[in-house]
Amino acid sequence: MFRSQAVKGAFYVLLSCAGTAFANPQPISSLPLQAAGDNRWVLPAGEYSGNFRIDQPIQLQCAPGAVLSSGGQGSVLFIGADNVVVENCELRDWGRNLTEMNSAIFIGDRVKDVIVRNNRLRGAGFGVWADRTENVQILDNRIQGDPEVRSQDRGNGIHLFSARGALVAGNHISETRDGVYIDTSNGNRIERNLMEDLRYGVHYMFAHDNHVTGNLTRRTRTGYALMQSRQLTVIGNRSEQDQNYGILMNYINYSTLRDNIVIDVQRVDLGGGTTAGDEGKALFIYNSQFNTIQRNHFERSNLGIHLTAGSENNYISDNAFVANERQVKYVAVRTQEWSVDGRGNYWSDYLGWDRNDDGLGDVPYEPNDNVDRLLWMYPQVRLLMNSPSIEVLRWVQRAFPVIKSPGVQDSHPLMKLPTEELMNTTQGPNS
């Protein structure tokens, strides 16, 4: 409890109802904040139940053992003022009503310059929701969902809606729905986050001019779901053991993907003859154009890269495709040349030679043929993969190239792995 009315007047934290998401407000006397100077206040150890609201600038710190909980109803903490800092707090057991946006920390409409740092959040709803905010920083938090709740019924770890200038960095997010969801938000940075056991790690929808740098996803159904956006900069990220897609590009234009590593994207057996997808794709590009895809490393996945639905006019070079079950799947009507300015990509199954020792293969790499297209159209033909009939088909198309179908051609494939230094130095954020 505040020590005097004078202190109480100098600093006022209102604990009140904030709509249906903040029922049963607690009185101010239930939080015995202790002054620590320079508008800093410390919440001592103890468990505090209720829905709370901050309406004035404050630096709120929690002492070890201080726990805030809303008892499964509404949101724990609503921030409705600029220049608020919340750090070192533990928040638990908030509501799970996603329609009402129940969150551990909800940063309200038009709020600016809020910092949420080094907090521990555990609950079924949203972790941190930033609603039409500017220059919010969400840093070094640990956010865990409820694994007993179905994935689609959980909230996202961090949700940015119409946010601008946000920095989301150094967070560890697990068992929520999506790790970081960015909706209609421009000019934000997502950096050095670790995201595990989710639906999507990073999920963009209608968000432009954003940076995704140095993040790591593990065991998600899609590591990086980039959708309906343009001018994204996706650099130095890792995807490890994700299931359907390492990186998915859906209607992405004028963007850069560089120095990313995707390893071990595999189809997942769900039992009963079903899988999580037809095949695990390291990179899937759907109806996306005018993008630069360079110096990325795609390894040990069911499929290295899949392009479809008009995904042409992309700059694809200096990438490494290593030990994927199938390197390329390309569905379109014209051949794509993947040697740009005389340099192509590295293919671990390339069988050509380099007679002049310039580091470039003398024979073009062509990963797709008519047999591949037949298998894409009629998957049941896979049963005949090792049969003499399939071998005859492949021999005929090599002998009579006039029946060659459109596909990918890399006229100057690289003889040496261009991403060796990247693999040795880029490990992603620590767990």
C-alpha cells in the first residue's frame, strides 16, 4: 500500500475494469507497490489475483516470487499509457477467450514507447498483444502456452496488430498457437527469438517493410509463414525439424531472403496412414515474384524447393540444396533459368564436371523431367519408380529432348558449397 496520499497523488496506477476482457478489477490497495525512485516501483514477493490496468507512465518491476494472475478470467495487465516499462514479472492463468483477446499483457490502442522485458508468461490465451501501438519493445520474455489446449484454440505468443516500429527480440516462445503473429503492421523488427513446438513460428499477414533476423524455429508445422506481404527482409534465420514448411512464401513480392538455414523438414506420420503433409518442403513459393533468394542453405528435407502458381521472375542464386530427397518441384508453363549473372546454385546430386576449374559446372543442372511431372500429377505412379518402364521413359526423354517439358535449369551450377561458412557460424539464438 502507498505510504502517503502525496505519493499516491504523484503516481497513480488505476486498477479498474477495461471492458469484458478485464472483469473483477482489484482495488489499488491490493498491490503494495514500493517506491524505488525515478518513477520506479517494485511489487514485492507474493501472489496477486485480479485484472489490472496501468494508466500512467511507470517503471514496474517485480521482486523474485511476485506472481500476477487473473484466475482464468480476462487479461492480467492492461497498459493504457505511454512510456510504461514492465519487467521481471511472472504472469499466469489469464483467460482463454480469443474473441475478447484475453492476454497476459495487453498494450492498448495508440499507446507508444512501452517496454515489456524479461517477464515469464504462462497461459492459454495470448501472451503479449500490441494493438495499434508505436515503438513498443517486447524483449527477452519467456512465453509458454498450455499444451493441454488444442493448438488452434491457443493464443499467439506475441501478436502485433497494426503496430509500427516494434522490436520483438530475444524471446523464447513455446506451445502457443503461433510464436509471433504480425497483422497489418509495417516497419517492425523480429530478431533473435527462439520459437518451439508451435503451429507457425513467425507469421506475417498483410505486413510490409518488416525485418526478420537471426531467429530460430524448431518442431513447428511451419517455421516462417510469410503471406500477403511485400518488402520483407528475412536474413540469417534457422528452421530445424519443422514439419510442413521451413519457409513458406504466399503472395510475397519485392522481398529478400538471404543467409537462412533450413534443415530436416520432414513429413510427420500421424498414425492410421495419415501424415502432416504430402512432403516436408524446405522452401515453398506460391504466387510470389520479384524476390531475391540468395545464399540460403536447404538440407535433408523431403523437398528442397517447390515453386508454383506463377512464382517466376525471382532472383535465385548462390543457394545450397544438400541431400534433399527431391531437390526441386516446379509447376509452371515456361523454363526458369536459375543462373543469374553467370552464377547458379549448389546441388549435392550434380553429376557434371568443371574442366576449366572456374568453380562452375560445365553441364547445366536440370532437376525436373517429364517423369517428375507424371509423378506430381499421379502420385500412385510412385509404386513403379524402380520399374523398367520408368527407366525407359527417362531414357527416351534424354534421347529425344524435343519432348522436354518446362522446368528449372541452372546453367552454371556451383561446384563448391557456397554456404559452408554460414553453416559454421550461424547457430541461431541460444535456448
